[in-house]
Amino acid sequence: MLPETTVLNQLQSALRPYGATLIAISKTKPETDILELYEAGQRDFGENRVQELTDKAANLPEDIRWHLVGHLQRNKVKYIVPFIHLIHSVDSFRLLRAIEKEAAREGRLIDCLLQFKIAQEDTKYGFDLNSARQMLESPDFAAFRHVRIRGVMGMATFTEEEAVVRGEFQRLRHIFETLKQDYFTGEDQFRELSMGMSGDYEIALEEGSTMVRIGTLLFGEREG
Ligand SMILES: *Cc1c(COP(=O)(O)O)cnc(C)c1O
């Protein structure tokens, strides 16, 4: 068996008890690598750049579910709206507005996650609880018909200190529960907690992740 598919099987066994979904993050990796995992049954793949995502999607099987996990510029929304499965990285009201507009034009309903800043690092992108509340309580948001908020996404600090990572995942889980209670009660749609990467997915699963985004473990180290 090929090593990549061995890792795939191991990861899927690890995720099964949690009922979590594996998103294979294929950024910088060739289409042949994606096809290997596809042949082994993997269908959810994620990229962080729009150009690379649209190029790959055009050449690969149509039943792949494509996820965008990187920062999305408003002027590039139109390129992914026709086919994207889930946008994990909605990091501002302005961006969600742009997605709503393009989705209306395409006649699609786009599933989105709100990205939150949880790491110690000074990350540029993402909501905090206040800015998310402002958006979710606004009349503009209430009028959106072409975007559906499915949950939240976050990235923990890149550190060996497990307590730091665990604490950040717990905060994201708390944000998720708070938003669910205050804005999405009784709605089945708000259910995804996208957290965990190659280095910290086990902690993320223990803290309630429903989607782990794994690149390096599946495809090997990236160059550059
Ligand atoms: C690259 C990336 C991943 C995967 O990271 P690995 O450490 O290679 O597993 C997950 N999430 C996001 C947002 C990424 O950009």
C-alpha cells in the first residue's frame, strides 16, 4: 500500500470515534497526490489560495468537495462561488456581504464558517466575539438568503505547549456554544467546529472538533 493511503486509513480510524470529518489540505501539492487519496476514497480537500483551488478543481473529479481554508479577498469570491463546498475562512462582515452578493448572482446557497482569532500570535484575520455579534445582530445579515453559517473555524498557536493549544481550542468551543445558544438555537445548520491540523488534531478532537484540516501528515512537508 502507498504510504499516503496508509496515513489516510490511520487518520480515518482516529477520527471515527469522534464522528469528525477529515479535510485533506492539498495546498502546494500536485494533482497526482490528490488523486491518490481520491482513489482511496477521500472526497474532502482544502486549499488556501483561490487560483490554485480553481485550477485544481477544473482538472479533478467533479465529486470532490472543495474547502477554502485561507484568507479570501472580496474580488476573488466570484471565482469559487460556482463550485465551493464550504468556506472556512469568512473573517469579516464585508467578505460575507461579497459572498452573499455573488451567491445570489449564481443562484447558490454557500456554506460558510466564521473564522475566529484564538492564537497568541498577532494574526491579521478573524472575528472576535464582539464583531461576530455585531454582524449576527444586524438587519443586513438577517436579509441574507444565499449564505448559511455552519459553524466556526480557528487556528491555535504553533507551539509545543499543549496547555496553550488546548486552552485556545476550549475558547473556540466556548465561542461556538455561545453563538449557537444566542443566534442559532433550534437550528440544525450550526454544527461545525473546524479546528485541528497535523500537529494538534488529537487535542482538537478531544476538545470537540468536528472537522480537522490535515496537510503535512497526509502529503508530507511543504516546500518554501
Ligand atoms: C495549511 C493549513 C492547514 C494544514 O496544516 P498542516 O500543519 O500541514 O496539517 C490547516 N488549516 C489551514 C488554515 C492551513 O492553511
